[in-house]
Amino acid sequence: MPSLITPQPLSAIWVYLSASPLMGLTVTLLAYQGAFWVYKRAGFHPLANPVLLAVVTLVTLLTVTGVPYQRYFDGAQFVHFLLGPATVALALPLHAQLKKVWSMIVPVLVALVVGCLVAALSAIVIGHLFGASTATLMSLAPKSVTMPIAMGIAERNGGLPSLAAVLVMVTGILGAVTAPYLFNAMGLKDPAVRGFAIGVAAHGIGTARAFQSSEQAGAFSALAMGLNGALTALLLPVILPWVRVWTG
């Protein structure tokens, strides 16, 4: 019996996808799958981080083809929607580490407060030394928390939400790439300590990297990401008005 399905050339498939919201979803999944293949072939080397490779691939593709970002995001938002359930699911491995968490509750809280303040204030000071505008400083301050929180903080304090989103993404990628080298250089071997540190500094992308190391590191990174987001949302609205006065 002859086949009822007529094979379509790749060019026809691309024309269809480029005019459909499915394009964003399809390209995103293919870009990440290809990046993860490279990451695996590279022996999970930090410099071959799949998020970094996928972002570079997508930016290059959209630039070369001239596809507007909004058209791309119309399809990619389905992946974006899954960030909520994925974040909630992080509670499962964290529940398995509750005994360890309670045994370290004092150093965890101290590290949280110090990490939160250092992440924000160091970015502000460095940005000011390089002559950044007040709006840029307001966008830099929340760079180490998840994107929705960072964009909200930036918008309410005179920053640029779009710039804050880019800075959050760059911070997460740099944290995921460089953290293993820094931890090894400092002699940090405890997966709980490594996980919590990367979660405070590099939010969700760092947490994904921590889970690739071990479940315990991932659980502590998820804890740090959530607590740091909440603490930053509480502290920065108090600190940033003083920063605005300081910077003139």
C-alpha cells in the first residue's frame, strides 16, 4: 500500500515553522538538546554549559534569520510556563535533606544574609566605580536572584527590567561555568556548602548545575535560591533608596 504521507522538504518545514508559534518551541528544544549533547561529549566540562551554548545558538539563529524576538517567544513561552512547576518540584529533593539542613541552620542563615548583601552591594560598588548610571545600578543590584523577582525589584526602584533580565541570565551562566573551579581552588568539598553557595550567587541556572553534581548539592542550591530571592526582595527596597542618594 502506498504511503499516505508525502515527505516534505526541509525548506517547506522551515517556512511553516517560521510562521507558527511552534517555531519558538521547536528551536528551543532542539538548541538545548544539541547543546546538552555537546556538554555530554565534552565530559560535562563547565565551559561547555548547555544553557550557555543553547543561548548562543538561539541568539545567532534569530539574528541570522531576522526572526523578531516576540515571534520566537510566542512559542518559547510554553517552556517558560514550565519554570513554575519545575521550581515547585525542587521541594522534593530538599525534603530528603531536611535533617542536614536543620543541623546546619545557623551557618545557613549567616551565609544567606552575607551572600545576599555581598551579591547586591558588590555589584553596585563595582558598577559605580565604572561610571554606571543610577538606572543601571538599580538593575545590577538584584542580578543574583531569579528573573521575575529581579525584574520586579528593578522596575520598582527605577531600574530597567529588560537589563535586569539580561544581567540575571549572564550571572547565572557565569556562576554555573566558574563555580566548580572556584570551589576546587578554595578546597570546598562538602556538596551542601558548594550547592548553597552557587544557589545564592547564581539562582536557577546555578541550581541546575548543582544537581548535575549531586542531589544534596542541588537540594541546598534550591534552598539558597528560594531564600535569597525572598530576602533580596525584602532588603533591596530598603537599601536602594540610600544607594540612589549616594550615587547622586
